Amino acid sequence: MSILILAIESSCDVTSAALCRDGRILSNIVASQKVHEQYGGVVPELASRAHIQHIVPVADAALKEAGKSVNELNAVAFTRSPGLIGSLLVGSQFAKSIALALNIPLISVHHMQAHVLANLIDERRPSFPFLCLTVSGGHTQIVVCDSPMDLKVIGETIDDAAGEAFDKTAKLLNLPYPGGPLIDRYAKSGNAQKFSFPEPRIPGLGFSFSGLKTSILYFLQERTVVEPDFILNNLNDICASVQDRIVTILLHKLRKASRQTGIREVCIAGGVSANSGLRHAFEAMGKQEGWNTYIPRFEYCTDNAAMIAITAHYKFLASDFADLSVSASARADWVTG
Ligand code: KG4
Ligand code: ZN
């Protein structure tokens, strides 16, 4: 029997729906929410309302693009946690309604597991066990993946996430939200050696980005006293230097994790893995260290439903279904149920 799954992602400010047949993605529709830009960050209540407006047209478009009708679905999946509770509720209620109406299985998915498994979407994929550095707006983790259902977090941030480090730096530079992609763009024409920022000394495989943020703040305050247009005159070099430091913090820990575990199948995932500086430096480190490196296609790095669909596919194979009473959860506990 072939398995056709409709998957929904609505954990933050992206409404997305994807169709997947036997582990192959047929469509992946993503509607991002512009409404937050003017506030410099995601406004939870506005996000929930936008999800309500987007979810039916987005799911409809995903079905159309795949050339499928709802009656052909074998299961429906949704992001259960972590995320903004109001946003998660929209996706979970939508998926439950479809499961109930069509009498098909419901599959709940952990967003961070899905970011990792985005590396299993394309033909060229890592073999098990593999390591994954997952870097998003809310999380920074190093995960050992022994099988699609068996993941263990071996390192994570003790304060800000890597994406937050990008976004908060962008805010200090008066750039609009989300600033990560803009820092990436300006950094391309900048000199990464121009300014230097400290690397935190965190033991083991832990990360910390709050000290970096403070040092950037003081650095900018000092320089603008002397030169009021300092940011404007040095934007590219500041972006390149900050990006270089964030990337080296991430990759030094990833190298440590690989040397400790002896695992050389290494992936990155999450919104920040769309960063061109990280992608290049990761490939370069992979060559030095003798890794096989994997990065999801660009559209599968930032939030999307294709990664929810591929995770749901493996959960379907494991008969790991959710009850209609399952509730969305804002918390990040590593649950696969
Ligand atoms: O995974 P994601 O789409 O959503 C969460 O689960 O959080 O990640 C969003 C984060 C934001 O902080 C955004 O600024 C960052 O990913 N991001 C980037 C780039 N594209 C997205 N950061 C740096 N460079 C990029 N090109
Ligand atoms: Zn995400």
C-alpha cells in the first residue's frame, strides 16, 4: 500500500502544508506572515490569526499541487510542539478535524525532530548514526540520530539560540525583523577579520550567545560615540565579523561532538542552516575532518511542512499514531509522541 500524508506546520510565523507519498515530497506550500515586520518580532496573537486565515488555502494549494484530493489521504500530521501555543492550536485543531472527518490516523510531530529529519528528504542522505547541528530561531542543539525515531540531544544552548543571536544583532544594527537573512546578505561584501568578538568558554558541548550579544552592544555604543554614522559606514564589515564569530562558535562545538562520538556523518538543519557563511564553513570543516556533510535544500532549512511530512512518514511506518485527545504543547521537551 502506498502512504499519502498531509502534514501541517504552524508552530511560529509560517503556515505550511505538504503532501508526501511513500517518503517522497509531492508539494510544500509555505505562507510567511509579513504582519510582524513592523513590530520587530513575532506577535503571538497576530500569528494565530494569520494561521487561521492561511491554513485552508495553504492546505488546499498543497493538495492541488500534488494532484491529490482529501479522500486519498492515509494520514494527517501536525506539529505538536514546541512553539507558540496559539499558533500550534490552529494546526492541531485543523489536523484533528481532518482525521475525524475522514476517519484516518493522526500523527503528532516534534518540530525539532522534524528539522533534523529534513536531512532525510532528498536522495543523498546521511546513514545512521549521524550528528546534526540544529540551529533555529528558538533552539541550538547537537543531536545524535541513531534512527529516525531515536534521537538524543548531546549539547544545547544555555541562553539565546543562534537565530536569536542573528536577529538581536540585526536589531542593534537597526535592521528589520527577521534580521538573520539580512546579516547574511551584507556579510557577503564585508571583511570578517575587521572586528573581533569573543568566543564564550562554555564547557562540554553547551552553547551560549548572550555574552556575544552584550559585547556587540558595548562595541557599537563605544564606536558610535566617536563616529555617529559608524554602523552605516561599516555595516558589511560588522555583519561579516559577527556572522563569522557565530559560525565559529557553532562549528567548534560540532567538531568537538564529532571527535567525541567518532561520528563522521554530519548534518546541519534549521533556519540558520540557510546562512551562506555557515554552509561554506561547514563544508570546509567537513573536508578537513573527513566528514560526509549534509545540508537540507534551502526551502527545507527554514520552517516548512515537508520536514513534518517526512517525520510523519517514519512515524506511520512505526505505527506511532496520536489520539484525538492529544494536545499541542509550547514546551520543548524532547517528546516524539
Ligand atoms: O527554523 P526557523 O525557520 O524557525 C524556528 O523554528 O525558529 O528559524 C528561524 C531563524 C530566524 O532567527 C532567522 O533569522 C534565521 O533562522 N535565519 C537565518 C537565515 N535565514 C533564516 N539566519 C542567518 N542567515 C540566514 N540566511
Ligand atoms: Zn523551526
